[in-house]
Amino acid sequence: MSALHAKFDVLLPDYFKQPHLINKESIKQKASAHFEMLKQTRRYLHQHPELSFHESKTAKYISGLLTDWNIEHQTGVAGNGIVGLIKGRNPGTKTIALRADIDALPINEKNNVEYRSLNSGVMHACGHDVHTSCLLGAVKILDELKQEFDGTVKFIFQPAEETLPGGAQQMIAEGVLENPKPLSIVAQHVFPDLPVGKVGFKKGEYMASSDEINLYVKGKGGHAAIPHSGDDTVFTAAQLIVDIKKKVAEQTSLEIPVVLSFGKIIGNGAHNVFPAKVSIHGTLRTFDESWRRQVHQIISEVAATMSVANNLTCEVDIQKGYPVLINDDKTTGQAVEAAKEFLGSEQVVSLPRRMTVEDFAYFAQKVPACFYRLGVANPEKGITSGLHTPTFDVDEESIKTGTGLLTWIALKQLEKTK
């Protein structure tokens, strides 16, 4: 591993190895100079994906690179997390943070590419390999420029974004936002809805809260041809779904977007057998924490009513997930200005709210935050698949864009943060 990256490092012109005045062209040149190394880094990570809470080899690989670059860092934070500091001039004056997630998804990759996943049933189908590579690139460039800026950049490689309870709140609990505390935090995420070269931002509420809804209808199993001999748990389960969705819809305000969907029902009976238990599993997404709690109450009330009416048991288990992700107006506005300056105004777009979720929201609850989108699609190359699909891929030129822009935003945040 170290030999591979050392090979690319010795190929860099001396100009890129020496401190020099910061400007967007020098950052773009550095991102281009490091591109081949970062592309190979991304491909290594893509070939060796690991699931949430199991990213030990991924963490070791990231730590190995940082060690090769003589960048001090701490490993083992919240399991497989990594945290470090790039200290510029007057490092105690201000700190900003950059974050990337490192885990993969339980998906069997179907792409026919040389860097296809080698771990059966596990795939970087959400682009965390790109996030990690871009942050590594930004860390390397910032380290090369540390004599040219004031303040400190804290970098965070976070495990377990894809699986509850998520790694963000665990890292926060272990003090990742302290000593020093950042004045702002920034993260980027691949976005196949945008072509490579473009980025997207949304101030304020951007991504929804999420809850896992689990309902269990329990009764006496029996012969379906003799209905009075048992409880019709399947019919009760169907009623439960209909009544919950109807009542939630009746009380939902047009101003509060909400998604309540049930995607899994298990009733292990037969054509002529009532099962003793039917399991129902769904998801709740919204942008309003008060309404979120109200929907929880509606679900519990309907289940209780159904239990009495049908003389059986309807149990409710709601696993509360990630909160609403709110991008700080000032921090995001500064990032938008930086992106327009770095890429050109035509490459920066405004995004609508999304019902998808992200545990970066926990960081945004603690520190003014900006979570933005990095375009990765290229229809001419056939790169159009959506996130969390077995054919998801990225135009790797996006690594160059993501590395340069993340670096530029960090420098501009340090410049503007007081």
C-alpha cells in the first residue's frame, strides 16, 4: 500500500511539494496532481467494502495512508472512526471540521468493472469510497499548505452511517467535537442526479428524520376454514395498516411533508391456516419533530384500538432513527459562495428537500453545518444508476472536483469564521 502511494508522490513536480500562496488555481492543480493516487485509493476501497460497525480493514488502510504522509491522527474512535488535525499558523485561533463516512451496504455488486467488490454481498453502493478518497485528498493538500493558512482543520472519518444507531452520535459521545471544538463542519455526498462537475446545496431543512416502524399482531392460530377456532391475524394486520395510514393522512398538514410506508409483512401461515403472529415493518419520514412524535402516538392509539376490537394483541415497536438534517444558513451560504468561486456559478445548483436520511444530522445539531451534493453521473459513459443499487458507479473525475472543492471550502471557512 505505502509503496503504491509513494510511487505517485515521487512523480509530483517540486512545485506541488513546496508551500505557496493559496488560490483556487493552485488547489485545482494539486487536486489534479493527486488525482491518480486518489483514484487508485477509491478503487481499493471499492474492492474491499465493509459493513457498518465492521470497517476495521478500511480504517487500517486509511490510517496507513495518513501515517505514510506523517499526519498525526487518532484511531479507534467509536469503533473504527479516525480523527486528526491539520494545524496551520496560529492553530488555536479557530477550528473547522470535515467529515466523510467509510462504511458500505449489504448489496451484491453487478458492475462489470476491474475494481468490482471482492467481498460478496457487500458494496460501496452509496459512494462512501468516494467520500473517503476526497477527504484524504483534502487532508493531504491542507497538510501541504498548513504554513499558508491560520487555524486548524479537524478531519473525521466516520464509521457506520448506514445502520442504526449510526456512528455519528457515538463519535460525538466520545468527544469528536471537542478539544478543539469546531466552529463549523462540512461534508459532501455523491449525487447521481447531477452530472460530474456540478454540485448542489440546500440551506435549512434538507433531509428528513427517519424511524423504523415495527408492528406485531399476535393471536391464536387456527384453521382458516373454521374461523371461530382462531384469530384472523392476517386480516387484522391489513386493517391495522389501512387504519394507521388513513388516520395519519387525515391529520397531516399540507405544509408538513411526511412519508409513512410499509414495505414488509410476514405472516407464516398457509392457504388454510391463520398464523399466530404477523409482523409488519415500515418507515416514517418527516421534517417536523413535533409531527414526528404525533405520528408515533397515532400509531400506538390505532394499535391499541385494534387490539380491543379484534380481541388479540397489536404490539408497537418504533425504533427512532436519525433526526432532520438542517444546514446552517450562514455556513451553507459561505460554502455556496466558495463553490461558485471555485467551479463557476453555472456548476452550482439549488436542491429541494429530500425524504432520504443521513446521520450527519447529529453533527449538524451540535455545530453549524453544511452537507452538500457532489455530481457523479455521466450518461455518455453509462454512469446513471441510483444510490443503493447494485449497478451504482461514479465518474471518477468527480474525485478531482470533490477533493478540490472540499479543500477550497475548508480554507474559505477558516478565512471567514471569526
